[in-house]
Amino acid sequence: MKLMKHVPIKTSLLFLIILILLNISYYIHSKELLNENQREKMTLLFNSIKTNIEQTAEGEKFVEDMIGHNLQTAAIAAKMRLNPDINQIDNKELVELKKIIGVDEITLFVQSGDDIIGAKSSDPKEINVSAKGWDTIFVAFKQLFNMEEVNVGMGQTLTHFWSGPIDTATTNPEQLNKWGYYYDGTTNYLINPFVHDTSFRNYQQITGIEDVIKKLIKDNQETALEVSVLNTDKFLERKHPVINQAPSNWFSEREVLFGTYRFRDPEEKKYAETALALDKTVFYQTESQGKSITKSFTPLHIDNMKYSGYATIPLIQITSDNTEIDKIINQQLWKTIWFMGSCTLVALAIMAATLWIFKRNKELALQDVQEAYVGNIETLFQSVREQRHDFINHIQTIHAFLALKHYDDLQKYTNDLVGEIRVINELININDPALIALMQAKITQAESLDILCEYEFKHMDELRLSPIRATDIVKILSNLIDNAFDAVMEIEHENRIVEVMGSIYNNQVQFIVRNTGPEIPEALRIKMFESGFSTKSGGGNSGLGLHIVKQLVIRYKGSIQVMSEEGSTEFIVLIPILKTS
């Protein structure tokens, strides 16, 4: 119970909240991984469907083109047997002719005002039929009658000939036909032989797109509930500005071109529009017919599946069942709950043990602090006694000089004493322990080398707020100062001057090390930062000092400049600092 009194309630609650959030994140991440895996499977399935459809569509196009060539040949054969004047031809003649040239029916079209109508035909239903409402086909008729090459963005164009894709017959909505249209200007009518699509539709059922979709769904039952190729314009209810709208019962006007589409949802058109706009696959999850499903829409770029020149490219729609994913997710959820509970119990046990150890260590630390405090007080008293002893010695010495009336010696003694105090005070004013230690060492070294070393530092207390390590500051300055000492050792004693300056302004620390001496040639200034380069004779110099400085400055994204002229050389280092508070 005593231990529970010391349990930090807020910390414990925060820990539990973090643990719960971590487990929820783990659960969500696992679910996303499974969904991503499902999307990858759907993408693979789409690629397989796309490849198969492309290959199959190419095969279908080849077969359709062959039929188109045969229809052109049949039209030319019909022209050779028929009178060039439509008025000299009767329908019975066309009935006999269709058997000879090997087509199911043949119709002759003539221009009538702003319309083009079937004037003669082997099929009575085709007589007097108007082409004005046949949309793209009507445009192709006009181009043929104008002796132009047909260019309507679809179908098969040959010399004086055009054939559209297999589509519904206007005169018989239950029938699909492949038509060919021929006009070379030698007749006053357009020849239209056509064949029923019975053999072609049999080909499609055996090796065509419908068969491909059925096989892929059968082989990927765990991924695909259904696959469909959608006529985008019908699916999205797009109304194109055309003069001659195609009849709604035509094959080209149906919504689902291939496959089935039963799993509908209210958001489908929005995602279909997005897929077309981005020209890439769009996935989304929804509910349909009591199932949790994932759907995708992907643009399908196959030109020969277009039924009009202005039509939008079709979409492949894939519906995937999420039942298995939801089952795995629910299992994962229970595992996560058990895992979270176990971790919570273990964490509470660890927390209790940690609190006990912390309390024990706190007591031991308090004891150590008390002992250290007593020791520090004793050290402080000892320091005060030593300073008192030195102070007494200085007073006695000053008294002796006064008693002996050695005023000159007294003045010299007090000047030295004041100088020591001034130097100590100036070093303390640097406000950075590392720089104080460095400059004290370098001043001592300069005195031993008979070098006048002057320094000035401003705002160095701000260094502790920067990310620059104190050891790196010492490396940069000590190498530059050593380099300056080496340079002035080559000139007379009275001219040996080294100046060290440091300041912080505009979030930059600037160090300047200046020394007297001859000018450094331009060629040497370029090489002096290279590793191992040195102008000093003998083996005592490694040539690494300035190279180390350069690397440290680069590490902190700073810059270093060398300015040299006769009598003076200075190195300027600028390093940006970011204050943390």
C-alpha cells in the first residue's frame, strides 16, 4: 500500500494511453497492409485482364478486318455485276447477287435531300430505311459520297470503302451485323454488303473477351467477385453534342460491353470520373448487396473497342470481396486486445519495480549528496584559508616595501599583482569554460615563445545554446592559433603578434585569427587546406591542422576565408548557430 501512494497517477495514465494508441496503430497498420495486399492482387488481376483483353481484342480486330476486306471485295464484285443506275436495278436481282458474292444481305443507299436512304435491298426491312440517325455512320456516308477518305475516328478505312464495328441492326434489334460501305463515283448509289455476326460471336464466346473474363474470375475467385468492361459514356450518362444520335438499342449504346456489373454503389461514378481524370487505377471500399467489397476502376486504352470517334475510353471494373480480409482483421483485433492486456500487466509490474528501485536509489543518492556537500564545504573552507594565507603574504610584502621605503619596488610588485588579477578577470569574462581554458593555455604558450597574444571575445555565453560542440570549437581555434604561432616564429621577436577574436551576431559565430608576417602566395592558399600539405620543413608538422579546421567548418555548414597581404594574414571562420531557447 505504501508503494501505491508513490505511484504517479498522471504518468501511469499517460503510459496506458500511449500503449493503447500504439496497439490501435498496430491494428490499423495491419489492416492497411492486408488491404494493400488485396489491392496488389487486384492490380495483378487487372494487368492480367488488360493483357488478355489487349491480345484478344487484337485477335478480334484481325478477324473483323478480314471480314471488312471480304466485304470490300464483295462490294466491288457487286458493282461489276450491277447497273450503275439505281433505277435499272430491282430487289430480286440483289437477292440473287447476295448468294453469288457470299454475303447475308446487300443494300443500295442513295442521297435524298439531306438524308441518305436504302433505295434497294435484298432484305425488305432495309428498303427506305433512313441513315440520318446513324450518328458516325451517317458522317462516313457523306464522306464516301464526297469521294473523301473516311476519317471518323473509328472503324476500318480502305480505298473507297469504310466498315464500322459490329453493331445492332436498326431494322432488327435482335441482330448484330458487320457492314461494309463502298462508293467509287461510278454509280449513283452506295453499295452496302453486310453479314450477320453469328460466326464472329461464336469466335468471341470461345476465345474472345467474354471467355477471357470468365476464366480469369474462375481462376481468381478469392480476389474477384466480378469483372466488367464499361462503356464509359453510358455509365457516366455523358451526352455528347452530336447531330445524329445513335439509337439507344444499339449494341454500342449498352453500358456493360463485356462481363457483368451487379455490385453497384452510390459513389461509383465519382471514382470512375477520378480514374479517367488521373488516367490510373482508383481503389475504394464500399458496401453492396450486403457485402463489404473493394472496387477499382482502371482506364483501358484500346482503340478498336470504340464505337464512335468522340467516345471516351472504356473502364475495367473489378469487384473484390472483403469477407476474408474482415475475418483476418477481426482475428487480429482479438490478438491485439490480448497482446495489449498482457503488455499492460507486464508494464505495470515493471513500473512498480522501477518505482521501488527509483525510491531506493533516491535515498542512496540523497545520502551521497549530503556526503558530497559536506566534502565541498570543507574544500571551500580550505580554499578560503589558502586565499587568506596568500592575502596575508601579499599584505606583509607590501608592508615590508613601505617600511623599507622601496617605493619603486612596491609599485612594480603591485603592478604585477594587478596584472594577474586583470588577466584572470578578462579570462573569466569570456563566459565559456572551454574557451577560457584554451586561451589560458595559449597565452602561457605565447609568453614562452616571446609572442604577444591578444584576444577579444563577445557574447560567448550564447555558444552553450548552439549545437556546436565545445571540443570542435577548441579544435578549430587551437589549430588556427598554432598555425599563427608557427607563422610569426619566422620573424623578429618584436613583431610577433597574434590576435584572436570571437563574436556572435545574426545567429552566426565568427572567429578571426590574425598574425603578422609575410603574405601567403595565392597558389598556397588553395592547397593549404589539403590533407598532409605543409610549408614547414622537417618532420614535426603533419599538415593536418588546417585540413581538420576545414572539415569541421564544413560539418557545421560554415565557411572559412583566408585574407593575406604583406605584413598580415588572417583566417575568418563563420558558422551558423541555431538557438534552442
